[in-house]
Amino acid sequence: MRKWVMTYFNPDTDLSVIKSQAHLGQGFEHEMKTTKKFKIGKYFYKLIPESPPLLGKHFRSCAVVGNSGILLDSGCGPQIDSADFVFRSNLAAIEGLWENSEFKPKRPSTGNSLFALAACLCDQIHMVSIPRTVEAAEAKFNTSEVERIRKWVMTYFNPGTDLTVIKSQVKIGQLIRYEVSRKAYANITENFFRLIPESSPLLRKHFRSCAVVGNSGILLDSGCGPQIDSADFVFRCNLAPIEGFENDVGTKSNFTTMNPSVLNHDYKGCRENNTSVACEMFVKRLRLIQDQILHISAFTTVNGRRDVELTNSMILEHHLPIKASYAPVACNYEKNESVSFHFESTVIIILLWKNSEFKLKRPSTGTILFVLSASLCDQIHLYGFYPFSKDKDGRKIKYHYYGSVRNLRNHNMTEEYRAFQTLHQRKALVLHTDPCHDDKL
């Protein structure tokens, strides 16, 4: 990281104007390129250093202190003062540095610039004023902000009408064009039709507290399981495993999403032999949903066709009490009578984020679940949403708390995390990234 920063910025040469570079009366253009020039007066000239004040400096520990209100009542003062060197805001942006990184801040803030300076000089950097996890007992929500987010979400998405295909919208034998595989069609078979709900399972539902559980390795050794299970309603991503992780991720599952590709990734061999050990493990995982909701992305790509059919047959064959729902797809207009109905799409969620202050690539399952929870819940608690390889203490973090999946390039996880951090700061939700010490919300 130090090498990357110092490709663009060297504190020995780029930090400050020095006396040998300036003279009385010299004019400089303003950074914002106004028509007026800035002239160096005698008092200004007296204060210009002979050499950069950080020339040849190096520090073991540094604290970079931002100005967020999160510092109020934090008690961080003594810890900040214990650092070998302390940076405080305000400082100009460093040109070119962030544009050529994986992160895309609009205009780098003072905090970004102080971080870059610290990266050149310090072995250990502590960023103070980054939103921290609030313990459940301390969590406070800004009800007006919660309501503002709900109104924004429901301008685009209504769980009563946009969550799932329902029986009155389809018929046996109907063909539905896939969202991505535009030349292929899903067939509404008899088994498929039996599992399609009569109405949205979340029609007219409302909950006080909701836990949205992501799959980040930050959950390992968190002890957040009991706290998650204390929520009134729990959302889970992509049929992630629960057994063996109960203390960290809980067991309660009211709404579980499933991308059909999970069969190939986590239950290899089930496609080829539905009596295999892999299929037994798959059915065992489905049983843990009990009589709650399994939300399947059935119409995204033709690659998932066999997996959707297999999942449907497993639910029926084993008489599982699962309430199935199927994410609808983009609008199709075809002359063929068998493709006569035109569903609303998950594209509306993409549009929702596109018209926000956050610039997500393609919304991940986690951001879709946030949208859903925002339309249903008064208090949203996010767990397992952390895209980085190390935590704030330098501990290595797996991408998922289970398996060996790596970062998915089709999602901008750092921008999604920034969105959740921002909403956490505004008290629209609570983003949990530290171990849990309370068993209840």
C-alpha cells in the first residue's frame, strides 16, 4: 500500500511549498481555478518552511482523526493521544491517487488525503471517526430517517406486489424468458406451478426488528447468533450453511434467498444423482427453513434451469412445508401466446440504487435484502456485511464464513459497504461488524 501511495505522493517533496520555491509577491492560481491569483505576502512568506516538516520522518503508530459526530461519547481521546503521531483534518486532496485505485470516491475528502499521508509515514494506521458497531442495547434509530428510507424504497419496490410471481399471473406450460439468457425460456411445469404462491408471502407484513444476515467471514467468532435469533424477522443470503456456525450466525430463518448456482457450488453431485450424499445434505439444509420462505431466483439465467427444477422436485418429494417465492423478471413483449404475461422485474431494484447517491455495479443479494427489509421493518440490523480481507485489528477475514468463495467481480462490495456505513451513521440501520456481547436486540 505504501508503494502505491508513494507512486503519486511523497511527503518529502509534495507536502508543502518551501522557501526556495516561492518569493514575496509571487502569484499562485487557486486550486478551484478562479480568475483571481493568490499572492504571497510578507507574513505568509515568513511562515513558509525552509524544508518539508516531515522530511525523512517515520512513525510506528499513527492516529488519523476525522470529524464525524461518531466521536461524541466515544472515549477515544486517551487512545488517540497514545499514538506516536496524530493527524487531524483539514487537508487538500491528492490528485490521481484515488482515480487509479479500486475505490471511486467522487472528490477525495480530507480523510482520504490524511490516510495517504499516513500510509507514507506510518507502520500502523488507526482511523478514528469511522462508524463503529453499536451494541444492541445502545442502538438508537432516527425514526424520521428510517421513514425517509422506507418511502424512497417503496417508490420503486413493494413487497406485496413486486416480490414474487403469483398463481394468477401464470399457467402450466407458460414460457418465461430469462432475464440474462434472452434467447431461452423457463417452462412453468406442473410441479413449478404447484409451488408458486397464491399471493406474496409478505403481503401486508410489518416487523419491529429485523436481522439481515450476510455471509462475510467477519461473523466467525462474533458470537452474534443469539442476538440475530432475537430479531422478530431474520433474512438470510443464498442458502448459507447454519449447522456448525449457530453461535455466530444463529438458526432462525424467516426469509432465505437461493441462487440456483448454489447447488453446483455447495452440493456438487446432486444434479447428476438425486439420491447422492450431496442431495441428502441439500435436503437437510432445506429442512432447516421449516415452514418459512425460500426465495428463488428462478428466471435469471438458463444455467439455473435444472437446479430450479431439482429444488422444486425435492421440496415436493420430501413434503417440505417451505413457502416458495420466485423473483420475477424483466418485461417481455412477444407475439407468442405462451409468453403473454409480462412480469415486473428485479431491474426495479437496480434502478432504485442507480437513482441513489451510491454507485453500485449490480446490486448483490445483500443489498436486495436491505431493500426488502427497509420496506417491512422499523429497525434493521445488518450482520456479516464486510468486504475486506482484514478487520480493524489486522485479523485476516475470509470472504465468506464458510467455504472458499472469493470476491465476486460483478458486484462493487466496497461501495455497498460504504452505502451501509452511511446509513448506519444516519441511524437508518445498525451495521454490526464487531463481536456481539448482548444476546437480545
